Amino acid sequence: MITRTVRDVIGDPEFWPNFMQSELQGPPDMRGAMITDVFVSGDQIAIQTKGADCGQTFSMFVVEDGELRDRLTRVLRPALSAYEAVAAEI
């Protein structure tokens, strides 16, 4: 059986889109980023972080599979490092 991680679904934090930026400034520096909020709206998961060198971030991902979306939201918890979160098995 193949083990999947959060990273396999939404990628590494430095490649997450940051909708808090008004201009494209290259990939965010997510070192030190801690998840502050996670919520689901329809088929999207939104993740907010702070503490990264790049400041606050807000990223959204479309995850059409409801079961997979539920597993992701159980792992993506506030106060968890963004890098710890993407390494978690789902």
C-alpha cells in the first residue's frame, strides 16, 4: 500500500498560493509558518498561517474528493507547523 501525505495533495508550503499578497512576489518564505486557521467551503480547503518570514498567508485548494478533504482537515490543525502538517500521513 502506498502511503500518502498531505504534501502529495497540496504540495509544499513554499508553493502554496498566497491570496494575502496583492502582487506576485515569488514563492513565499514559509520558514516558521504556523497554521492559525483551517476551514472548508464547498470543495475548497482554506489554510491561514502566520509566523513565517513572509508574514501572514492565506491559501486555498480545491479538493473534490469529500473523504480526502475530511482527512486533510483532521490533519491540518491550528498551532501546527506548516511543514509538520504536510509531512503527516493521510
